[in-house]
Amino acid sequence: MGLLSWLFGRKGTTAPKGREKSAEELEYERRLAIEATQKVRREAQLNPQVSAASVVGSSSPARRPLPRRDVFASHDQSKEWVKNVRDVNRRVRASSVRRAQVYTYTWKGLPALRTGQRITMRRSSATSLKSTYNGSTWEKNKDGGTAFSYKGKTCCVVFSSIVEGHDSVTMVCEGQFSRGLPELRVEVQQHYEQQDEARYVPRNRRPSRLPELKATRTVALSGEEDAQDILTHYGNDALVWLTVRRGEIPKGKSKGQPTLWFSLDGIDVGYLTALQGERHYDQIPDGEAMCLARIKQGAKKYEVTVHLPDYEKQH
């Protein structure tokens, strides 16, 4: 006799009443039960020596379905990727700007600058300057540095090496050092690697009215050798939308086992292996879903890697 049967059946004892389940909870449990039954039937069909009852009663680890919010995206993830790349490029660009102080010796005859105003100055061949502020003199041979001119008039010197090799530079007004003498800083953009936003824009039209699978992990497909024409059409490194449906492995030692099939513009381009199919099969509802995928040129053929949700690990 089980423990619960002993506790609740002995001497007429009845089980304590708990909170009644909501309609949503009952419906969710009903769908899970249907999915579990369907999975048991599939496994029994694939292995006739094992009865459905033995599968149900098996002590092997079981997977619990992930919540819907962890399987399906609520928005177009490719647009989010483009936005993220744009933000990264902006930050990389900003971090690659080097700045240095500018020593302004004279501004006589030049227009006043506003705080924050950006101007372009050109390298000057001048070798000496006299300050209109305190009368000090700069001499290139003795003090070093590089002179720059604005609107044809030599006016300032930069002692930093960041201006080396630049015939023109950008300078920013940070205020007024003294009346008629602006406080300047020089900004030099260093070389930096920028990601291509276009790489994250799908090459084909997004399917309509289908749930979009979350792009949490990448999985390689099998069977692309039969779809080289359509893959060649899109080319290497293309990001594309695929539709996903339930199906069976068509050949090999796992022939007939449940898996997921992926189609590009209505043409099948591959399927998941038996292991990956087992992990993701129950994530796809009856009907179809969509996901993002990347086409890559392999050693002998074009290959496809799909972006899928994570899966519940066995416990």
C-alpha cells in the first residue's frame, strides 16, 4: 500500500482539500497530458519491443516543456539584432576617438566659436607663434609640437603625437580660455572594425502569421545536399527566414524517427538529427512556426545553421 493510500485510506481518513485549480491551469495540464500521450505512442511505434505502459512507467529522466515565453519570441528578432549592432558600432566608434589638449596662441581676425562647435583645422608649416595672452613664444625646433591653421591663419599648437600623419584634424570648442581666445581640444578618429548591419537583415520575406522561435542556440541541419540550388541563390553568409514543421527523418539508421523539417521559400532545406529532433520536436505546435537561419559555404556544399530556443535539460 502506498504512503498516501495508507494515510488517506486508513480509518476512513480523507485527503485535505486544497485550492481549486483555475480553468487556465486545467487546460494547460490537459495539453501537457495530450503531448505526453502522443510522445509515448511515438516511442512505442519506433520500438515495438517496448510497450506504451513500460514507457510511461520508465524510471528514465523526463523533460518538462519550457514555458511558451521561453520558446517563442514576441517580436522580430532580426530587427533587434540590427539595433544591437548599430549600438555596438556607435560605442566602438566613440571609444576609438583619441583626444588631446590644444594650445591656442592667437585668434586675432578669426570668428568667435560657440561652446561645442566643431571646426576643421589644417596642418601649418609655421615654426613659431607668439601668444596674445601672455606674450610667450612657441618655437618648433625647441619646443616640438605641430602648428595648425584655421581659415588660413596659424593659431594653435598640438603637442600630442595623435596628430602625426594627419593633414587636417577636427577640433572642438570647450569654452573661452580668455576673452577672444577659445579653449580647444583636438579629436582624432583611430581605425576601428565596424560590424556590417546588413549581415543581420534577412534576405527573404518574413513569413506571416506564424510564431517565431526564440534564437537562443544554433543547430546545424542535415540533408542540405538536396537543396543546393535554393541555397546557392541566397549565397554564403545569408541570413534567411525558414518555416518549421514536424516530420520524420527520411533515411539512415534513424529513419522514421520524429524530427523537425525546415523550408526556405517553400523548399525543404534540411532537418534535425534524431538527438536534436528529440530536444525540439515538442516545441513546435501542430502546424508551422518560423525561425532565423544562416547559410554558410562548407567544404563541399552550402550548409544551414538554424537559430532555435533552448530546450529543457533532463532531470
